Amino acid sequence: MSLFSRVALYDVRLFVHGESSTSLAGQPVAAEVVGSHVEVSPAAVAQFGTGSAVSFLITTQRKFSAEVVGLNFCLQNAAGTGSEKVQTGCAPEFQLRAELTPPRLFWFWTISLFAFSTILLNVMSDTVQDFLSMFLDSKSMPSKETVVFIALITKAAGGLCIGGASYYALRKMPVGGK
């Protein structure tokens, strides 16, 4: 997962042998999620020789802390009007374990953005005046109105920065559930 992406996507493709798929349901493989913050798309079934190729798109939401999630894939029998899980031990099963973790630099960027926005929000016109006096002589100092305008622009930049930091940090929170 990259630093700024919201989710990670994985494509899991399973192949069902032709002789095995004669008594299987229209969606021959079902996925069961053990854990949270993972979504599995409905299966996409394609003909592969005499058998079937079943693809699942797995989406993982980013989190603040690491979590191990399990996905169990099992064959489905055609049963009259619907489908039922093939009895354990009578058909192959596939288990996938994934560890979901936040990006390595998540906490560094979050704290840095909040600290920088706090500094920008606390800039006053006196601070701007003192800062400019270090680099400019008294004749080339801007007017009081310009200094106040610079301080207001700095505060606006701090507000934008804290908004961006909040969005970056809070969009990864595990909100809601199923």
C-alpha cells in the first residue's frame, strides 16, 4: 500500500477443474471473511478450458494498527433452487491470511502536519514583523496593513493545512461496520 492510497486491492483467481465443476453452482466458489475491514466482491466466473476460472476482487481498508484477516474460499454445490457449501473434507478449500497495517510513515506525517498547521495558526502580525526585520532594513519594511495581511494569509494556510491533516488522519479510522 502506498502512503496516500485509501485502500489496497488484490485479485485472487482460483481455477476449478472441469470434472469437478459438473455438479457445482453457477458461482462455484464462495468467499467467507474472518475479520473486519475487508470487502470481497462477488465472484466473476469465466470458462477456462473444461473448467472455470473464478476471480474475487478483495479490498482492504487502511487502519491505525495491524490486524490479521482471514479469507476462506470453499466450493459450492448446486442444490435445487440455490447452492450449499460442499461438505468439509470432500472438496478442496483455500485459506488466505492477510495482515493489514498502516503505512510506515503514517504517524510521522500525521503528527508533522498537525504540528506545522499549529505553528502557522499561531503566527501574529508581530511575529511577521519580527521575522521580516531579520532580513530587511527599516527603510524597506512593508506597511502595517501588509504585515497584517501576511499574518492572515499564514493563518489561512494553517487552517488549510489542519484540514488536510485531519482528512489524511481521519479517513483511515475504522468507522461503522457491517
